[in-house]
Amino acid sequence: MSTLRSIAVGYDGSVESETAVRWSAHLAHETNATLSVVHATGLLERLGFAFKENVVPTAVSEIITQSGLDEAHFRWLVDEGDACSVLIRCAGAPVSADLLVVGSRGQGKRAGMMIGSVSLELVQHAVTPVVVVPATFVEP
């Protein structure tokens, strides 16, 4: 595998997405990669739940600080579309992600599913390697 330069991780405000951001931030710190935390605007924004393009959520800021990741290697991105499409687009410019990361489940929880619909769709359609971080992940 080539050197890891850029990681894109999906964030929807759920505990599972925070776990994925934490895992990704530690990996970015260890490999000196750039981390793009990506939020897809979609149905939740239409219902009044919105993340701002120029305002990093407090939980994300705290995770980045705790991981020791240099701020020069961090980007907060808000893009329009469904979560899977937005993350797949991250494989291209300007993000050029070598790795896509998501939590095992997010805001759209469905009873009985071991993996979320976005995670499943991303694994099926991405041409870039995908990591699905389990909700039970504990930092080493």
C-alpha cells in the first residue's frame, strides 16, 4: 500500500461518527496524513438540524485537540448531498482521500442492523479503501 496522505471521515453528530473521527484523527496523527471531517447536508438540514460550513462542531474540535493532530492537517468540510455520495466524491480533488472512514451506524439507526445503511452503501460503491469503525472501538 502506498503512503497514506489524506483521510476523509463522515460526521453526522452521532456518537458513532465521533468514534470514527477519533479513530481517524489518531491514524492521521500517526501517519502525518491530512484529515478531512466531512458532513453531508441532506434531510437533517431540511428539518432544521444543521452544521455550518465555517463552524467546526465542539465535539470535533475536542477530538482533534486530544489526538494531537496538527491543525494544519485538519479540514472541516460541509457538502451538499447524501452521505455516501459526498464521501465517495472525497476520493477526488480537492480532498483526494486515500481512505474513507465511517462509523458503523449514525443518525439513521434501523433496529436490527449491525451496520448502517451509509456504511453498507459506501463499502459497496467506493473505489477507495473504506474503514467502518465499530461503535465499541476503544482507543489503545
